Amino acid sequence: MTSKKNHRHRRANPLLLGTGVTALLALLAFLFLPGSNTSTKTTRLIVHRGMGFRTILAEMQRNGTIHQAWPTLVTASIVPRVRHIKPGRYVIPPGMSNFGLMFYLHSHPQDEVRVTLPEGLDLTHVAKILSRKLDMDSTAFMAAASDQKLLAKHGINARNAEGYLFPGTYNFAWASTPEEAAGFLIGRFKHFYTESLNNVAARQGLTTTELLTMASIVEAETPLNAEKPFVASVYLNRLQKGMRLQADPTVQYALGGTARRLYYKDLTADSPYNTYRHKGLPPGPICNPGEASILAVLHPAETQFLYFVATGKGGHYFAASLAEHARNIAKYRNARSN
């Protein structure tokens, strides 16, 4: 039989029980009491890649999100997984609890930024736009777009992704890495460039890089989609006849810097991209062409055109002979003088 004395000893100690309940309530209050350590106003936090947890806490204390760092540090010690905070920009509601704040930062989705990359930008200008809109350096993006492992992953046999960064308007995570951004843009091109389009290029004897090289020249020559099949026909006809392309945009690319009016001395620039000096296509694309320019090369107008010159009114005159081309040049000069 169990003695009454032993029975009394097995009873819960009311004092200890009360202490435990008090400690539990204190812990719950510490974790979940709203506004105990946080701002009464909405605050903003920017977390860059590579920022450590203590650095993030210091930044929150600096900008007034939290009054003291130690409560959030203790909270993260009790619930370690909330220490993992993704890079991004956060708008933090006022009056959050210690746990609520940390869970909000841990679980909040990354904010997105809508970015427009127009047709005809070269790699340098794509990098500049992304660096202005996203949390990345333009140099880092250019390095990622030239990384041979990334290029090989996407089946690109070229020195960089010039030409493969498909223009368009896209939503990027603000904290996208340069590798993610470059891979995404290449992926958009590959989504557009179906097997059937690849077969058309193959029938024309063009590799993907050669197709994009020709399309990039077409893109640089005219913004008018209706003209692009005719511009493409000129350059394809020249290739078939073994003539030099003599495309001004390739010289601009060879010279680098800001586009400007070309002079005769520029046409002698010693570069494989100078199609006034070298026959055939240049080594690679000179910009990132859009859908219309790519399709213009795949489905060019059927013409005998070998020359074209600006009309002075936004379009171009096309010609199949030098004599006709000379007359078109005269019309252009006349338009400029009036």
C-alpha cells in the first residue's frame, strides 16, 4: 500500500507550478506582445545580399524598426529558423511583436520590379538598366553574361550572351543575382526560339549565333518592323554574292562608346566587327534583337536589293543597282536640304 506521506509528496508543488505558468506567460508575452520592442510607425528595411543577421538587426535599430537588438536576438535564438532573411526591400508594419517581426521578415516574399529592356540594346546598356532597377552592379551582370559555365549551360557557343538577352518587359525579384537575371533573359529567348524556327535558320545555313548576329544588324538599322524583312534581304543578298555587308552599326559597335555620326576614317577601323573591311558576318551580335528582327531574317522579303539609304523621313529607299542607289542618295540629300 502507498502511504499518505508518499502520496502527498507526489502532488504538484503549487509554488513551482505557479512559477512555471508565470515563466510561460512571460515568455509568450516576450515573443508575442505587440509593440513591446518595435516602432509605432511603418518602417522600411533594405537587406542586401551577404548581410549577416546581426548586421540586419543593427540596421533595424538604426532606422527605428526596433528599440533594442537583444530581444530580437533572443527571439531568433528561441526560434532559429527566423534568422534566415532573404535579400529584399521590406515595408514593416507598426507595432509588431518580436516573433511577429522576425517571422514577417523570414517568410515575406521578395518584392518584384517591372523592368523594360527595349529592342536593340547591347550588353552594356542592358547591364546599366538592370543595375539601376535591381540590387546588382552592372559590372557583375556583364561578368555573369560572359561566364562560360553559364553560357555552356544554355548551349551558347560565344564569348558572351550578347544577342541572347531577349528584349521585353519582365518582373524581376529586386534581389535577383546577376546570374539569375542573365539566365532568365536567355531563357526568354529560348522560349521564343522554338525548334521550328531553329529548323528555318538551319535551312538557311545559319547557326543560332549567326542568325542573331544578322538580326542584330537589322535591329540596329531600322526601328520600323515593316522595313525589317527588306533590310534583311539586302544583307542576305550581299552574303550570297560574297559582297561585304558594309553595315554602319557594326562599325559603331567596333568603335564603342556613344553612337555618333560616322566619318570615312571610321570605316577603316581595324576590328573584326568592321564589315567595311571584312567579308561575311562579324564574330557575333552587336545588340540584342527583338522578335520582329529575328523573324525578318528567318522570313526575309524576296528581293534583288543590294543597297539602301535613309529617306530623311524615318524610312529607307532600297535599290538593286548602284545607279538606282545613287538616285536614292540624291533624293536623301535633297530631303535633308529642304
